[in-house]
Amino acid sequence: MSFKLFDSLTEQQETHKAKLVHVLSEYLPEPALSPCAELIMFHRLHLHIEVERKGRYGDYTPHSGKGSRISINHNLSPFEFLITFVHELAHHTAFIKYGNNHDPHGAQWKDEFKRCMRPFFELELFPYDLKATLAKHMQNPKYSQSADVKLLQVLRKYDATKVGTTTLSQLPDGAIFQMKGNKTMLKRINKLRTYILCESLDGKWKYRVHAMAEVNPSPGPK
């Protein structure tokens, strides 16, 4: 995929693109604005920016005969928003090529995700550490960046809304904490892979908590 999607734009297309760029400027890194606007136009996509949905960053709904729909959560950081956009774009291009005859996150989708992401690596867009971590992620992309803790850790560095917050991955085994928005006290036991095993203080219940879940550590005894 190249970003040379149109030989030229009509006056009407230029106006449409300018409106898209204006909307997207709130969500995307500046170098990605023009390419993403043209991708939306070229593929005739309807982009919906949604309130936060637990368990997913975005989704894709194909339509025959009219523009397909991509939705993305409004509260993602610019780099997360871009990765999610390309993730959903890959669902679209995979659908165009294979229809419903492919695994939604299988080999064909992974190939499309790599192809759609490649041009963004050619832009002066990603900080070095994020570019290196994302490149490794793209070798075998997962169903969501939430399944790649290392990628989430680097993305978090570039998310201004996360300054001053603590994730479970930052606590040592044995630490006592509360989940954000929950008063129940839990203890960290040990790391699994994407998740960390935790238990209630009375030892009766065990939980698998995502390593990047935001937590409030207990200050401990003074």
C-alpha cells in the first residue's frame, strides 16, 4: 500500500479531505492526518468515534453497496488511535479480498495489517522505542494491542492522560492494591503472561488481572 491513492483531488474532494483532517486532528499524530483522511476517502469508509467500550478499542462492520463502518474509541492516545485505525482498515481490506471466507484475526488479516501499516513506518511518525516495539508486534500481530504488554508499556509513555497513574505491572509480588474504581483490596501473587495472578486478602478468591490495569497501591503500614 502506498499513500499515493489519488492522482489529484477535485475541489469537492479537497473540501471533504479538509473536513476529515480537521476532525482527525483531535485524535491522530499530525503526520498521519493526511494519509488517514485519504484512506477513509479512497475506501469510502464511515468513521465513527465512540465513547469508551470496555474490552475493545474499535470495530469494523462491512457493508455491500455502501461505505463500510469503522468505529474507534474516543479516549485513545494518538498512537493508539492510529494503530487501531490501521487494525480496522486491515479488516476492511481483508473483507474486500476474501469476503467472509477468512478468520477475522487469522493469516489473511495479519498479512493485510502488515501491508496497511508498512507505509506509516516510512513516515517520520513514531519515536524510536515505539517504532522498534511496534515493528516486533507486527511480525505476528495479535487480535488487539491489549494482548501485547510490551507494546502497551511503550504506548503508555506517550499518553499524556496516564501521567501519574500506576499499573499492576509496576508493583512487586506481594503488593496490596485496589483496582481503579473498586474498594476491594487484592494482593499480587505472580505474573502469568498478559495477566497477573492476584487474590483476595482472605485467600478465598483468585483473579487474573491484566498487567496494564490501572491500580491504586496500598500505602502500607507507616
